[in-house]
Amino acid sequence: MQDVVLSGNSAIAGGGLYNEGLMSLEDCAFRNNSVEAIDAYGGYGGGLANWGGIDWMDRCVFEGNSASGSGGGGGFGGALNNSGTIVSMNDCVLQGNTATGSPGGGNAFGGGLNNDFGSVTLTHCTVRSNSVTGGSESGNAFGGGLNNDFGSVSVIDSTVRDNVARGGAGIDGGLGEGGGLANGFGTFEVNRSTLSGNLAVGGAGDNGGSGAGGGAANDYGTLYLYSSTLSGNVCNGGGASGGLPGVPYGGGLFIRYAGTLVSHSTIAANVVSGGAPNAAGGLFNLGGFVEIKSSIIAANNATVDAFANADEFAENYSYGFNRIGSTAGLFTAGPGDQSDITAAALKLGSLQNNGGPTFTHALLCGSPALDAGDNTDAPATDQRGFARIVHEVIDIGAYESANNVPTISSPSPITLNCAPPEGMVATVSVNVADADGDALVVEWAVNGTAVQTNAVPAGGPPTDATVGFTNLFGIGTHEVTISVSDSSGCVASSSATVEIRGFVPPTVADCPVDETIECPATPEFGTPEFNAACDSNLTVTFADETLAVSGNEVSKTKRTWTATDAQSNSATCSQTITVTDSGAPTVASCPANATIECPATPVFGTPEFSDLCDANLTVTLAEATLAVSDKELSNTKRN
């Protein structure tokens, strides 16, 4: 059957289509069909009931179909009930379908798909927003998305999300079990798939019903969980109107007297509400046998992450190399196990599209699950279908990291001279790269204080960019640290020093030496030389000072030069020139001796003196009376 839409039909079995023969379906849609039982036997397959064989079912959509019980009977398979063989369901969507037990305590099974004694394989399918609700008077509900009673179900490369298993109301609320999927007595294999955002909640009543297995529940059968993720699933007990509220068990996975293998999988971020003691947010084991290998059961939101054994028959065995959070009850650890790992230490990324057909939790840099597993019998790929053992040793959990740490160049030191008091602007640049082509975040700090963040978009691969930081740096030495990180939290760092030197004052390169000159020479001052590293246009001024003289000093003059730069820094030097007078005046002319006849009066002549250094000589005289002889009346000598 190809390209057929079956919509708005109703029946007591197979609301849209009932099959007991052999067939195949391609590109068909089953919408808003319904079945409602007419007796306690139950209603099967709101969209499709198969008791025969379906070789393949490709790209089919089941939406808004419903299966309801009657007369105390159950509702089986809101979208599809299989009691035959479905060899493969490929790229199908089961969305918004419901299965409801009848009033009077009817149970409900498989809001999306119920598998009785048949077999079915789902590949690249999406099972979302389906619900299963127990009937009033304490009906139970199993498998909000998928339920397997006695048959065999395989889910490969598929997503089971946002489904609900809700117990019916009653004096004692009904059990809500397996928000995503439930396995009764059959075999259920989940491979490279994600169960997320599913809810198992007990029914309300005087005493609330239990909720068990927000993501998945395995009652008495066998469950294999290979390279898969259980995340964000929730388990709640039913509300109580007078008695005790319902007790929730196993936010991610609930096991009751069943065998379960968890291999290379991640069970994280699941929730058990209400703080029930030892309720196990990740995995709760009631009397079952659990084997765990190279898996993560940590970072769940409950009193403990795992096990919380409810009786003495429960066994929890490790094949080794697991990363487990808090535990309660017995657990036989294996080689390479680590326990009591906190969410912060685990370093898981958010549940998101990390490539491949299903969402996963990436391992962030520094996670203890990185390169810490055992390569023995390792699967060929991780959950996404990406190669395992990328960095020589396999990672633990469903995700294999191939991430490379980004790189960052080391900038050269920067030294700037002649800065004004407020400092100078400098630019530090680095080259950042990421071989994986990831988007990068570059963060800058100066002297330990964050100052700038740059976002570098994904590119290439590789991502390659030059990023700069321009800043006004004050005078002094500054440490600029730069870190680059990718989305996995891998960080590379570098640093550089920026030294800002202020204006260097001028210095005296050469200053004229002091001089002493002889009169009548005229003082001639020299020319000083100044050095200025920061100013090529110094302002040079001078001032003269007359100093006191002594002895034969005629004059003493001191000249001081001042060189000033643009920042008012200055340097000075001085030269003193002393003029001396060491030579006596000379006689230019001296009156000749004279002899006069009495009674004439002596009249002395006027001598003439000269001095090159003094135009205002002080001339004094002294007379001496000399001895006379013969006719001499007087003999007077004037000096």
C-alpha cells in the first residue's frame, strides 16, 4: 500500500487498518482513527492492528489515533498494535496518539505502539508526544511511547521523546510505568537511540500510585541498551487526597525482576521528583540483574543516581570503565570504574544535536569520561554513527568525542615609550584556530580583569581568525591574558606584556665648562647640547646671573640654560666666565724734572697713565723734600 491516507475511521480493532495477511506500506498516513472495545477483551490498534506480516513500513505517519478499553478492558496501541511480524519500520513518525484503559480499572498499553507476541524493528523513527492512561478505579499504564508484552522489539537510530504513562485515578492510584517505553516479559533492544523528556506518573487517589521508569521500564523481560541516551525523563508519584502520595522510582530506567544490559550508554539529567529516599534518578533496580559496561549513570536529579536496591535479590554488576554518580545498595565495581562523580565534574554538554540522527550529550573538555574506556569489543560507532576510538582510547558513554583543542598564537611583548600621563593606546593581536571548524569565543583580561569578549563564527574547517584588542594602557607594565574556547569547553590560553613608559626628561649631552679670561677679553659663552628621547623640538632658554667678585676679578657671570619638553620635563646646565685683571697700569707720559730760579714757585706737570682694563684709574700723589746742596733752596719730588 502506497501513498494512502486513512483518516477518521473507527473499529473495535484496527481503527484505520486491520491486517492478517502479508503487506507492505510506503508513504502512508494514519490520522485520527480510533478503536474502542465493546467488551473486556480490549481495543487494539487505533491506527493499525497487525496480526499478519508486514515486510516493510517506510515513511509512514501515525498521528492523533486512539485505542480505548471498555468494560474493564484495556486500550492497546494508540497508533499501532502488533501481534504479528513487522520486519522493518523505517523513517516513520508516531505522534500524539493515545491508549486509555476503560473505567473500572482497565489497563492501557503503548500510547504509540503495543507489541503483544509479535516482533517489530523501528529504524530512524520518531515516537513523540504519545500517552497511555490507566482507566479510573486504579488502572495501570505501561509504555507512553512503546510497550512490549511478550514479543521482540528493536529500536535503532530513533528518538522516543515527550511521551507520558499515567496511572488511573482511584482509591489507590494506578501505576504509571515506562514513560518512553515499557517491556513486560519480552525482549527489547534499544540501539543508538535517545529517550528524552518522557514522564511516568502514578495515578491520584486517597493513596497516590507509583511512577516507575520515566524513560524506560523493564519488568520481567530482557532489555538491551546499546550506545543510547536516556536524558531529561521524569518520574512522579501520584498525588494523595488523604493517605500517602505515590512513590516514584527510576527517573531514567526502572527494573523489576528483569535482566538489563547497559553498554556504552549515557543516563543523565533524569529526574525523580519529591525527594523520595534512594529513588534513583538514573537507574532503579528492584530484584533484577543489571550489567553495566563503559557507561555513564550520573548527573541525574534525585537523592541518588543509581541502583537503590529495593530487595536483597537485586544484583548490579560492572564490566568496568563506568562513570557513576551517587549510589545506594550493592554494586560490584569493575576495573576502571569511578563513582560519586558530580554533575559539575562529569562535564556533559546539553542534550542537543551533535550530529547523527538523534540528540546526544557531548563530553566537554576535562570530562573524566574522555579517553578513559576499554577498547576491547568496542562498537564500531558511537550513538551518532561516528567512529569510535578517535584518540587512541575509547570514550565512556554514548558519545565519542573527536574534538580538538583550539590553538592560539603567542603575541610578542609590546613596549611603548614617551607616553603622556594618561598612558598610550596599544593593540594586541592573536591568531586563533580550530581544526574542527568550531565557533570560538575569545576572552581578554588585563591584569586579571575581564575587558573584552569576541565571538569567532564557525568556519572551514578549520576555523581561523585574527582577533585584536585595543586599549588605553596606563604608564607601567600590564599583563594581557587571552583565552580561546570552543563549544566543548576546551580552552587554550596565551599572554603578552604591554609596557608603557612615560616621557623621559631631557638630559644634558654636553655643557660648556667654566672659563677665566684676562681683561680686556669679552666673555663668550658656549653652546650646550641636550638629548630628548621623547621630543625633538626642545625649548631652550637661558638666564644670566652676576656673581660677586674678589681679588683681581673684574667680573663673574653665570649663564644657566634650561631645556624643556612638551610635558614640561626639563634639564639644566650652566657655565661661569670670570674676567680677571692681572696687569698693572702703564705710564703713558711723565713730566720731566725741572730747575727754576727763585722766587719762582714750583709747578708740577700732569702725568698720563693707561690701563686696558680700567678707564677710571685712581691717581694719587705724594711729595718728598729732598736734601739740597750748593745754591739749591729746595728740592721737592712728587710721585
